[in-house]
Amino acid sequence: MASAPSSTSDTAAADGGIHLPDTARDLVKILVAGPFAVGKTTLIDSVSEIRPLHTEEQLTEASVPVDDLDGVREKTTTTVAIDFGRISLAGGIVLYLFGTPGQERFRSLWDDIAYGALGALVLVDSRRIDASFDVLGLVEECGLPYAVAFNAFPDSPTHHTEEQLREALDLEIDTPMVTCDARDRNSSVDALLTLIQHLIDSNPAEHR
């Protein structure tokens, strides 16, 4: 396998995505990470071929001191454990997607959720770039290769250059960085494919 597959599996689509396709060859655990209210649940919803698992709860007044709602006042729920979805790609690759909680108070869950993952797609909100630092630190502490996807919100700034965004996040030059719309399936799949290609390029011997 020299490059990332370019489309989802027709077999999965044919049976409604309930069962693994007969062509499934590589089962890959991927984290979908990012700060609070960045769109992780939305992205998994948009691509999952099975009914996604969510562990969302209503935000309450008790969470006000620990959940920063600056810039996301419309947010009314939060993931308290994981989101889970699955997507089959061409070439026999099946991604198991684990969405991680974005708040510091759920940090104790990270080691368990990250166990066995091959990489992470880190969603970033360009309106709140500094909110991503802690999550990027956690991903790097786990030693996971990752790609960064800027989730496009209606009021996201458009004047930043790629160089400015990369510098703001202190990203290595070889860390992939893309823009996506987590609500759009094709856009979300493209972001995941960017990560998969990065994993292949980082470990070419494992994907011959």
C-alpha cells in the first residue's frame, strides 16, 4: 500500500455499514482530539458508517468554573467519556474513531483512550488557537503521530497564512495541516486521509 485510499469502501456502503466488509485488512484505531467545542462529535457523526456512540451530557452551572465557554456560548452539551464511530476505506483499511474529551478535568481518561492508537487527528478552532495547546501537548506526550485540521466555522478568520497558523501552534514542518468542515462527510474524510497518508509516509516499511 503506497498511498492512502481515496474513497470509502463500496462494500460497507452496500450493507449499510453494520458489518465489517469482507475486504477489511487493516483495522486502525485513530483518536479524534481537540479542545472543548471544536467539532469532534460532529466530525465522527459525519463520517461513521455505523450509528455513532456518544457519551454527551448537558452542561450545568457546576461546570462553569472549569469549562471555558468563551467564544462558544451556544454550546449546551459536552463529551464526558468518548465518541466512537467506524469508517471503511478503500484498500481494506477500517478506521475505528475515538473522540476524546477536550477539557482538562477529563485528562485522567487519556491514557486509556489513547492505548493502541496509531495516530490522532487534532481539530483546531482558528478563533481560539490557544485552546488547542493542552490537547496538542497530550498527543505529543503520548508519542502519537498526528495531523492538524482547522475546523471551518462561519466566523472563522480567513486572513491567517499557513505559515502564521503553523507558527502559532508551534508545529513541526512535516506535521500535516489542513482545513475541513466537520459537518461535511467528504471534507472530514479528506482530513482523515491526510492523517493516514502521514502515518504511511512516517512508517513506509509497515505498509508495503
